[in-house]
Amino acid sequence: MEWITKNLPYLMAGISVGGQYALIAIGYTMVYGILRLINFAHGDIFMVAGLIMVYAVTVMPMPLALLLVVVATVALGFLVERAAYKPLRSAPRMSVMISAIGVSYLLQNLALYITGGLSQQYPAIPWLSDTVTILGATTKRVTLVTPVLTIILVVVLGLLIKYTKVGMAMRAASRDFETSQLMGIKINSVISMTFVIGSFLAAVGSMLYFTNYTGVTPTAGAMPGLKAFVAAVFGGIGSIPGAVIGAFIIGICENIIKGVGWTTFSDAFTFALLIVILIAKPTGLFGEKAIDKV
Amino acid sequence: MKKRVLSVLLAAAMLSTLLAGCEKKPEAAADGTEAASGDVVTIGVFEPASGDNGAGGKQETLGIQYANYVTPTVEIGGKEYTVQLNIVDNESSNDKAPSAAATLVSAGASVVLGSYGSGVSIAGSDTFKEAGIPVIGVTCTNPQITEGNTHYFRICFLDPFQGTVLANFSSDNFGAKKAYVLTKLGDDYSTGLGHYFTEAFEALGGEVIEETFQEGNSDFTSYITSAKNEGAEVFFAPSSTEVAALLIEQAASQGLEIPLLAGDTWDSNVILNAAEGKNVDIYVSTFYQEGGNPEFDAGIKEWINSDATAKANNGGDDTVSGLTVMGYDAYYVALEALKAAGSTDPAAVNEALWDVTYTGVSGDISFNEIGDANRDAAYIKHANTETGAWDFVAEQSVAE
Amino acid sequence: MSKENVLKVENVTMQFGGVIAVDNLNLEVNQGEIVSLIGPNGAGKTTAFNVITGVYAPTNGAVYYKGSKIIENHPQGKMKKLYRGENPVMYTGHKVLAPTPDKITALGIARTFQNIRLFKSQTVFENILIAKHLRRTSNVFTATFRLNAKEEARMREEAEELLKIVDLTDVRDELATSLPYGKQRHLEIARALATQPELLLLDEPAAGMNPQETLELTEFIGRIRDEFGLTIFMIEHHMDLVMEISDRIYVLDFGKSIAEGNSEEIRSNPRVIEAYLGGAQDE
Amino acid sequence: MKKQTKIIWNVGLIAALLLLLFILEQVVPSSSMLFMVLKKGAIYALVAVSMNLLNGFTGLFSLGQAGFMLLGAYTYAILTIPVESRASVYQYFDGGIVQFAIPVPLALIAGGVVAAVFAFLIGLPVLRLKSDYLAIATLGFAEIIRAVFQWDKLGPLTNGSNLLRNFPTFQSVLYPFIVAGICIGLIVLLINSTYGRAFKAIRDDEIAAEAMGINLAHHKQLAFVISSFFAGVSGGLLAMYQTTIQASMFKSAMTYEILLIVVIGGIGSVTGSCIGSFLFIACSEWWLRFLDNSNLYIGDFHLSFMRPGFRKVVFSVIIMAIVLFYRKGLMGDREFSIEGARRFFQKHFKKKQAVEGGSSHE
């Protein structure tokens, strides 16, 4: 029992942060699945969602602010795709990736300009940020809500992709971009939809994440973003269940490492895990192998 | 093709500005206090306005600005000089510090004030040293800053002192035998203060559990859990205000019942705001307790309230931080040095600084042979979570 | 006969997932011959080439070059045990080789590609010069510090020679990809020759050429064979070319070799006619 | 003959440049931002060219540059801090375990060698990965290296996460120019050798390159190790420039900056990377600083949107514009040369020639 009370908090923190990574990771994995693009700006979109919340609550009631965060983040994701990625559709992949780095740089600097470089206190969302005690461990309610909500969202997303028309189009596009285009799939709207879904999940993720870790800084999205991306690669990029499982594994491992006292290496561990999996199974846990055609 | 032409022209234009730029004398243009006529002396302000230490840097700068507002001129060698502040953001980052410092050097500063955060101070130090410009550290407490340098001075106490004060305090007040020390990797202030605290605490027969966290980390729950599991009696976390806010929030939600201790950086209303209404027990050591000089307090409060930007930089209210007070005093020390030097020449100012004495709001200031302030007292304050203000606890010094 | 064979493919099977692209293929190419591999689209011709040049490791079988085994594989896992019982000499005692294409090229087997793979940002001359890299004796230091000036000069000279042979000297400094299609094919052959091969594999060298160009190519292939003492093994669809030039022909259908012989034999072989007409999709 | 004149021209140009720098140093006050930009620009030019060797010439998308710079910088610092100041630098670690100092040039080379050795070890497993996967794996390695160097168990060697300082630095702007110049010169020689051609072949078409007998693993490894060597040297130079170093400086953001320089200059152009580097540093550190000034007035109108941070916003907008609209960067994959410049001016400023000067590449 004592062992549980001692170690439960690490596990809870791991599962909770894992769920938050999962929500971000889905955005990475879906975009990569279709465009073969590491959307470096995704973590920063997540950060902007946090900032919007900070400013929104000062002028409107909480429910409205939550709604605004979702709408504005989705709009931002859509806009970024249209402005920075769409013009480069025919360019080499490296150009698009660099454009993504540029967007990330721009968003961070904009946030720096607006906030004046200071950490902004994320507002407490009622109910979510209440303190609860389970098995002798005290935590915020959001810790418990996150994994549940994550799994619900992933299941809904899975159904959406499996049974709706746009979902099918997405699957087709991620399997073979050119052919699906020839088959009459409106590739641009499919891509936009991908970004919309990714941003929506990032917005939800930001609410959960920043409720737990309440400081929003211009670089607040960088690390979670990178880790979520690692989770996506870990699980096999392009695979949604893979991303989710990868995210939970990384979240939990990270916290266990901290619990053991190897804090210097908690970030490094994530990358070490990534490199090991890339070398052992380059396509990740659930990725598909592609054969080069000669 | 057209684009290529354009781009090359653009590049050419930029290159030509580069060449033009070097013909010009370095203009002290950055801060536009219109130097209408008469002579101008430039005081550089080398402070973070963004990044981890942005909040603290801004509060310190505020003190300097207020002092400049109160005393905008100085008489040097019988002539009236307008003091122009040239404020440069070192972005709390050790690798941006040298270029920020170079900006001040090229702006022709006679003396520089700063910086909040020991790491950036050390990182920028050599640039000033090469240019022969003296620097007055305001609240950078790491001993390495002044050690071996003749151009770096400081008006605050040092980390070995502060660490000992806090170790004594935890031992005397809480009877603590076990402390949890959490420092940030790569942050000289945090690592240094943590180190001296550990040294002093262990000398008192206590036990210390040391942990570190990485830059960009915002999840402190595991650390708090560990502290609880290890049975620590105090939690010492010398860190930036940014980290402090996160830490306090998570400590409260995890029900950390032991006192949270920190150094001078936490003397900020960011901490008060974060702690307000929460079940946390916070103690900090600092340079000044509000109410120490009612006249000064009233003046600066009025000024802060009259200026929206200043108020925002102070964290949105008019609590007077120890940092602001130190900034204020540093400005007057610089003026004293300028007066004593009788010249705006940095080398002369540097010479004059050794003998400057000044009675500031935070106490008497004079420098020892290393360039450090002779200070022997620190204030311990406790965050009142109901009123959202600091309560004075003790004035503590080290029994040698 | 088998003594002088340059290339021997033995029981090669190549399977991708459930698809068997090449099924138990056996063939031989002798010194100085021009041998063609024909068959309908998707018959596994290019896959066979890719196995020989080390791009794919075969699922089963072996490839010999001038009598020595260069590629070998046999079924993994359960199957391995079975084979071991049946023919221990053949399936044990050998390391499974997986040589990379560059090592095969170094042995003296050069190739061209069906869908022309020139170095697109390089000039015609540089394309050939790059292939000269293989036979260098310099290392990275001597090359950087220009201690290999003699060798460099020789490389350039030989590359110029090859340019002359394929008649591309006048477009020497054009971008390779700016050439017309037919010339790109010639350049690719010249580039392959620059690696100093003994066996040249040509993958549809006449694809997309008009009859006149095809005629020239036919003549060209014969010429280089004699001039460089080559053995040539090629995949081709242009029957005129194939019939004209080949000493022997192999016909592949659905991964299987269905016929072998000289032009006359192939022309009259009923299975070949059936494979081509029964498929009824091309030629 | 023609080649000789070219060499003479280039040597002359370099001499003129160095002379110009020397004169500038005598004339312009040393406190000018110009020198800061020139020094840092030269260092970044070297690391950008080294990154270009990988990304531009060999087609390996690697994002590990900051990690290799860290190795070079640390090696340099650890080996050159004078013995007498070690006690104060390694104050938490009893003066550290390294108790000797070696001359600066040796230490710079040692920095390169250490980076190259690490690159060799990292390259063995990682270089098999393709494009994005390679990028993310190298990025990961850089982060791991950073964490390892901050580990306090290694403190006696690395000073833990604390600053390293007091090592020899340079005063004259000529120093980084000459060192970086020599290194870039070596890279150019390499690129124009038979190995350089092989690298470009790999970039253009891996499969064809392999079929031409180019050993992919060996050549990729070679490019990676050489690129890292020069990144290491530039790390040492950066340490000299910064006067203090710390592992936390070498974040992935640094790699991104270098990558942006490469892109701005033109992927596959050495001169482009050099020009890009100076422009980038000048813009980010110098020319745009006035945008941070919060008290700027046009007449009586207060430009209130200008406040600290605005500079960076403008800067990132410029970068986005370049990435989107000047996709090939300033130089594309071409090189700046006297001849090219002459032709360029002939083409665009003499109308007569402009009509016929339409050949697609020079």
C-alpha cells in the first residue's frame, strides 16, 4: 500500500502527460501520413492555443473562451497550411519542412512579442483544476480526466476515419497521394481537414496540459511538440493507434525516469528510445514497410 | 530570373548598408530620450526582458527607470549631463548575452547596470571587460561574476551568504534535518545557490537530496512526489519566477505540506499571485522589505500606477519588489561613480567605483577589494496566501 | 559451355509478400554473347536484373559471375531445415551473401535503368566522370589536397573518350536531363561503360526510340561489344532490335522462363506466341 | 591558362578581403557592432557550409549540427583553460580532472576530431535511415549529447551544467576569418574532387550512384564525419567568440538557425551559405535592433507597436518570405564567382547583351 502511494503519483503524471502528448501526436502523425511532412509548427500551434485562452478569459466568460480557443486554433491550423505549406506542394520535401520550421519560428516570436516574453498564468478551468485525492495521492482532476478523454477522442476519430467519406479520402491519400488525386479526391480539402482535426486535438490537448502546468511561454510548445512527434515516430508514423500508444509509453517512461532520480536524462531518454526504435524497426511499432521501386 | 535579380539587388542593398553602417559613428540611438542639446551620458541597462528571467529583469529595470525619472541629470566635472538609459534585452540566454553586451558597448555606454540572472552576467562580462566598461551587478549573486575581474562590481549579497542564511533559517525555524534541493541545469544562479545551501545545510548536520531539472521542463509533479517520499522537511528551489509559478501551482495541487524556500529571485509578485489562495508555505530571502522606506515606497507606487507599461512590467500591481529597489540603488551608485570620476570615460568611472559609498534604500553600499558589496544582512519574507502580500519574518545575518 | 559463362542465374526466386515476381529462374550468359531477356510487361524482367545487380536479395537461389558465387539465398526458418536435410552441401556451409549494388558493379557488372536515372543536376561530362570514381586509387585526403592530379587527369581523359564514343562531345557541358530522350539513353550506356565492366546489363535501351534511332542503337550496341570486349545481357521490347542483335534469347512470362534459343527458335516457339498474343496487351 | 587566371583572381580577392578587414580594424572603433557581426558571421559561415556539405551536397538531411558544435566547443574549452584558472572555473568539482592546457590551434583541431569521432559512432547506425527519419534521429542525438554534457557525474570533465570560461579568445576579426576561410577552402576542395562528385551523385540519385559503384554507406559516413569535423572546429571558434560556453546554449534552435542560413543562401551553394550567414547575423543582431526601440516617433506619431520583440517578428516574417518566395535562396545551387558576376552585370545592365543572354545556366 505504501509502495502504491509512493509511486502512484509518478504513474498518474505519466499517464496524464502521455494522454496530452497523444492528442498532439495525432496531429503530427496524420499530417505526416498524408503529406510526408514533419509539421514542426504543430507544437507552437498548441502553445498559441494556450495563449489564446489566457487572453480570452480576460474578456469573456469561461465556456465562451473554451469555444473560442477551439475555433481560433482550428482556424490557425487551417491558415498555416494554406499560407505556408500549400504553395510548396510541388517543392522538394525539405523546402516544406523548412517552411514548417519557419512557421514555428514566426509563431514563437509573435508570442514573444505579444506576451513581452513573460510567462502567462493559465486560467484555472473550474472542475478540471480542482484537487482530488485517490489512494492517498493528491492531484488535479485533469490528471484523471486526460486519459479518459484522450481515449474517447481517439475512438471517435477512429470511427470518423473509418466510416465517413472524408475519412476514407484521408486513408486513400495517405496510402497513395498521387493516385488518390487521380481518382478524383479533392486533395486540398482532405489536407485542410487533416490540419483542422490535428489543430482541434491540439487545442483540447492544450487545455488539459496547461491546466496541469500553468505557465504559457513562447517556447512552451516546443518540448511537448518534439516529444509528441517522437511518440508518433515511435508508434509508427501515419498510424493513429501507434501515436497514442507511443505517447503513453513516452509519458510514463519519462516520469518513471524522474522518479528514479535520473532527471538529467528524462528528455534524452525519449530521444534514445526513438533512436533505438528507428534502428531496430525503422517504421515504428505499427508502421508499414515501404519498398523502394527501382 | 526576375526574382534572382531582385534578390541579388536586395543583397547588394543590404551589403551597402553594412558598409555605410561602419562609416557612421556608433550612434547612441536606442533609447529616445531626446537628447535635445547639452551633454549626454549613457548608462547601459543589461537586463533580460524576455525568457525565463524576463519578469525579474523587468522589475529590476523598473527601479532603474524610476531612478532615472527622479534624477534625470547628473553633474560631471562641473557640467550638467542628461542621463540616457540604453536598455538592451539579453533574453535570459547565455548565448545572446555577448551580442547584447556588444550592443551596449557600441552604443558607447560609460557604465552598465545588470544583469538579473548570474549566468548572463558571466556570459556578458568579458565583452565589457574587453571594452573596458565597468558593470555594476544589481542582483546577480553568484561569486564567479566578480571573481578575478576588476570591471565587475555588485551591490547585492552573494550566494554563499544567501545560501548560508537560508540553511540557517531552515534549521533554526523548522528544525529541518532533511532538505530537498531542486536546481535548474545550466543556470549558474540556481546551481550556485543550491550548492552553497547544500554546503551550509550539511555543515549544520542536515541531509540534502539534490535534484535537477532541464530547461523547458514544466512538469514538476514527479519532483514534488519525490520530495514527499523522501521525507524532506524543507523544499529549497532557487529558480526563476517562471519556474516558481509552475512549481507553486503543482505543489499546491499535490498537497506539499513542507515549507518552500527560495532566494532573491522569488521576491516578486509573480510568486504572490501564484500563491494567493493556495495552501503553500513560501519563504524567500531578499534585499528589501516593503515599508523599509515609506517615502520611497510611496513615490515609486505613484509612478508605477501612473504608467501603464511600468505597471504591466511590474506584474500588474504596485507591490515593490526587492529587485526594483536594488535597481534604483544601482542607478545612484552609477551616478556617484560618474560624479567621482568627473568624466564619462569608462576607465575613469571604473577607477572611481572602488571608492564609491552610497546610502541607498536597501542600506549602505560600498565595495570590498573584489568589487562585491559589503553586506551582512538579508531579509526573510513569507508569502501571505490570504492577502497576497509579503509578511516580514526576520532579518538574518551569518554569525561568522 | 558452362566453363566460359560469365553470368549464371540459378534457381532464383523473388517474392514480394504474396507476389512471386521471379519464379525459379535459370539462365546463363556466355563470354562475348549478346543475350536478350524478353517477355510481356510485368513478367519479372527488371526484377531479375535487380536481383543480379544486388538491389534485391532474392528469396531463393544463387547468382554466379565468372564461376564464383556472388549472390546466394535460401528460404528462411522452417524451410531452411527442410532444405538442409535434402541437400546439405548446397544449403549449409555457405554464408548468406547480400552484396550491395556497388560491390557488384566493382566486380565488373554495370547496368542501365528502364526509367533513365541520370544525375540530374550534373552535366553530361560530369555524369560520366562520376562513374569513374569507382576505379580510383586516391583516398579522400589525396583527393582533397589534389595529390591525385595524375589520376584525375586520366579520369577526365577517359571520360572525354567515352563522350566521343557516344557522340556527345558537343553537348558536353549541358545538363544531362536537358538532352533528348535518345541521347540520355546513350549517355546512360556511356556512364555504365565508365565503370569498366565486362558484363553490361541494359534495361530496355530502345524504349521510346523511333525506328531510325533504334537502328542506330542496334549498331551501337554491336560496336561497343566488340570495342570493349563486353558481354551484354539486355531487356528489350523492340523485337526488330532483339532479333537482329541477340545471340540467344530468354523469354519470361509470369516470372517463369518459358523458352530459350536463338531468334529463329523463339520466333517459332508456340509458347512464346501464346504468351505474347494470349496476353494480347502489347506489341 | 584560363584556370590560372581564375586562381589568381580568387587569391587576389581573398587578399583584398583580408586587407579590407585589416584596414577596417584600424579605422573603425573596435566597439562597433560591425566586428561582432563579422566575427560571428564568419563562424556561422563555416558551420553553415559544413551543414551544406551534408544537406546540400550529399543530400543527407541531418539536424545534428548543434550537437557537434557543442562537442567542438567543449573540447576546445576543456583543453585550453589555463591550469591556474581551473580551480575557479571548476569550483564545484575541485578544479576538474584535466590539469593541462594545449595550444589554441591544436585544441581547435582536437575539437574537430572529437566531433568527427562521435559522428563516426553515431553515423554507423543512424545513416541507414532515410530523409526525415535521419533528421529526427540526428536531432535526437544532439539532444542526448547535450544532456550527457550537463550530467553532474561528468562534472570534473565538463563542469556539469555550469559555464566554462577563462579560455583563450581572439580579439582580431581576422582570426575567425582566416580559420573559417581555411576550413571552407578545404571543404570547397573536397567538393570539387572526385569524392565531391560522388557526394553529389548520391544526392541526385542514390540508386544510380550505387549502381555506378559508389559505396553509399562509406561515402555517407565520410560526408557525415567531415561535416562534423568542421562543425566541431566552428564550435571551438564559437567558444572563443562567446568567451563562455555552456551546454544549454546548443539547443535545436541553433541547428534551425544554421539550417535557415543554408536555405537563405541556397542549398548546394558554398558562397550562398557564406553570404547568407553574414546577412542572417547582421539582420538578427544588428540592423533590425532599431525595431525593438519603444520610443520611436514619426513626427508626433508614436509607433507603439514597436517594442522589444518586434525585431524578431519582422525577422521571422522576412525568413518566411524567403522560404516561400525565394525557394532557391539567394544563390540557388550556383556559386559566386568573378566571371559569374561579370556576366550577370553584362546581362542585366547592357541591353544589347540582355537580348541574347538567355542560356538557361551559366
